[in-house]
Amino acid sequence: MVMTMTEEKVKFLSLAEATQVVGAIQEEEDIEQKDRRILTVYNHDDKELCWFDYDEVMAEVENVSKSERKEAVQNYILSHIPEWAKEI
């Protein structure tokens, strides 16, 4: 992520807070870019909280065995839910 001097560093929810806020993580096709997949995060009311680039997340968990990859993706995303997601 590229940040300018005027941007603040993103603060993330704790794992416990993220678990309470996140209702689902859904793999979807990016409607703005053909042939690009994203992982969209929804709250318990099915409102979109944020999204992650599928390829970037997979690169972060590439060293995890295939049998544990789904859990690794979930843990990665839950560890990177921005604090502002609580307000949605």
C-alpha cells in the first residue's frame, strides 16, 4: 500500500473485535475490472465492510499448506479489518 505524507496509517481491529463485526468473507469477481477476483467482507447485516485483492491475499498465505489455506486466508483478513469498519 502506498501512502502519502498526509495519510494516516490504517489501524486494524483486534482479532476479537473483527470476529464480532465480520459476518462473511465472499470471493467475488471485481465488477470494475474483468478477470480480477476480490474477497469482499460483509457484516452480520450483509453490508459490505471492505474488500481485499484475491491475488495479494493469496501471495501472503502462499507458504501455507493447501489444506490450511482457507483458514489462513480467513485469519489474514480478520487481522486486517480497519477500525472504521465498526462504524458501518
